[in-house]
Amino acid sequence: MQLQFKKVCNKTPPIYISWIEGCLLMLVQIFYAIMYIFALYGFISIALTIVRRFYHNIRLKNANIRLVLIAKDQEEIIEGVIRSIFQGGILESLTQDNTLYIVDMGSTDRTADILQRLKETYQNMEALTIENKEQIFYDFI
């Protein structure tokens, strides 16, 4: 069974397509419409991210927020927690100086050794002991 479209003018020859070809053409058009919607969504998402970043940086310019992590005897999880904080972008979204302060409250396990090793990896990390924990407040008040 073939469909014949109405002639637009006398010079245009009649176009014959099968119903399968018509369905395929319709599916292609639906696919293109969906792709345009996704592209528009992506563009809007990128634009909003840029605007939020700009607004966020203006808002945090004078913020005095420091992220302090207090730990004692946490050798099993401390490395994972610190890596998650740095890889997740938490510091950039909360603090102005992008520094994580960790106070070891006198651990008897390998927590202090792990902190010193991670301090070499992450430049924006301060590992403090219970004796020098007051350094957190320097240049803060």
C-alpha cells in the first residue's frame, strides 16, 4: 500500500513513500527534537553554573569560614574522609582560603602518621596536634 501526497503545484511530481518510510521519517524527527531539548537543557545548566559560581565567589569574598576536622584514633577512615573532602570540592564551595584544618587530639594509633603523609600530598591541608590547635584562630579574629 502506498500513499500519495497532494501536489503542491503542477510542476512538482507526485511523491510516493511507503508507510514504513513515513514512520522512519517521523522517528528521525522525534529523535532530533529530543536531542535539541537535551542540548538546550545542557546550555541552560552550564549558564546557571557559571552564574552561580560568579555569585558564590562574590558572596564568599569576605567570609571568614574555616573547615576544621577533629580526629582521634581514626586510622581506618581518616584518609578516605580527607580524600573525599578534597576531591568533592567541598573546600572551594565553603571556604575562602581553601584550607582544611585537621586537629589530631592525641591519637594512639597511626592517625598522626597518616595526616603527615597526606599533608605532603595536599598543599591546602594543615595537620595540627592538640598542643598547637590554637593556630586555627590565627588571623581569624
